[in-house]
Amino acid sequence: MEPILELQSARLLMRQWQDEDLPAFAAMCADPQVMRYFPAPLTRLESAALIGRVRGHFAEHGFGLWALERKDTGEFIGFTGLGVVGFDAPFTPAVEIGWRLAKEHWGLGYASEAAWTALRAGFDQLKLEEIVSFTAGQNAQSEKVMQAIGMHHDPQDDFDHPRLALDHPLRRHVLYRISREQWLQTLHE
Ligand SMILES: CC(C)(COP(=O)(O)OP(=O)(O)OC[C@H]1O[C@@H](n2cnc3c(N)ncnc32)[C@H](O)[C@@H]1OP(=O)(O)O)[C@@H](O)C(=O)NCCC(=O)NCCS
């Protein structure tokens, strides 16, 4: 299958990562508010390594976390995309959808807009049967995006993240799912 290198929504270009994205990406990942529901903010080196892993995922799977660029200003504002879940859990193997935006661009609907576009690519182009999303139970803002794009939550799916210590306060995660059929239904609502 042809790799999905670029997508577009009304206000966003969802594109491949450029070396020039690093300063803004590193600043975003160093922001304690953005990283509040992750174990720790990232150093510049960790952010650079993450871009490397994202590029590797695109090379291996033909899809991944697209860099988001605002069409009106040309600014890099974060990422949204699809990823193969990299750990074992009751719901794996699975493809997840995820997002991270710089704080200045919150509250404008960009995450949900990009997530709709990524979801459509997952079902339309990649022909996936289901897409999941998960986050720490405290991260209500991220859950709102999951709900906005028509994902469903069954508390029985919630799980302890295997990469976090047993006593880590963020260990408990909520899981949302959307099947191809549910997605098709949302198109007719
Ligand atoms: C999760 C995250 C991406 C959500 O960002 P967000 O800005 O709240 O989400 P959206 O871009 O979809 O914007 C929705 C908000 O914009 C408002 N909005 C304004 N204009 C809008 C428009 N044109 N369309 C849709 N919503 C719009 C909505 O009313 C909503 O506001 P509300 O939260 O007060 O109800 C952001 O908080 C983030 O990057 N967090 C840190 C990283 C993270 O936790 N990622 C998830 C880990 S799993």
C-alpha cells in the first residue's frame, strides 16, 4: 500500500516531519503543562529521538503521527496520527490514535479536526477494522477529543499501563474504541 505521507483538513496540513520542526516540538515537549499526564517533560535530545522514532514508524508502516501545520500561519503546532501500539495489553494488537498540541493552540478545535482526518485515513485508506485511543484517567481534555470524534468508552476496557511503575499515579488508563461500522454511522449522523 502507498504510504500516507500527507493529509489535509480544512485548517491544517498534516505532513512529514522536517528538521526545522525540532525547536517548536522540543519546546512543546518540555512544557510541564503539555506533559502533565506523562511521566515527565522531555529534554531536547528526547524530543529529537522521538521524531526519529516517528519517522521510523512511517518508514515501517506507511502511516504515523503527522506533523501539524496551520494553513493560516504556517506554524508547526504539534502532532496527530495513528500508531501501532507498542506494548502488550488485553486490547492489542491494535492501532491507536493520538495527539499532542502546543498550549497556544488549544481550545481552537485543531486536535479534533486533525483526529477526524486521521480516523478517516485509518478506515478509508488503511481499511482498519478498529482504532483505539487511551490516556491517563485524569486527562479529561484528551478524553473529550476521543468523544468528539465518536469513540466509545467501556470502563471494563480500562487498564494499567505496563510501562508505568505499579504505584505511579498515572498508571490507570481509560481505553476508547471506534469500529469501522461505528465510524461509518457517524458519517450519517
Ligand atoms: C489533548 C489536547 C490535544 C486537546 O486539545 P484541545 O484544544 O482541548 O482540543 P481541540 O483542539 O479538539 O479543541 C477543542 C476545544 O476547542 C473549542 N473550539 C473552538 N473552536 C472550535 C472549532 N472550530 N471546532 C471545534 N472546537 C472548537 C471547543 O469548544 C473545545 O473547547 P472546550 O475544551 O473548552 O470544550 C491538548 O490538551 C494537549 O495537547 N494536551 C497535552 C498532550 C496530551 O495529553 N495528549 C493526549 C495524551 S493521550
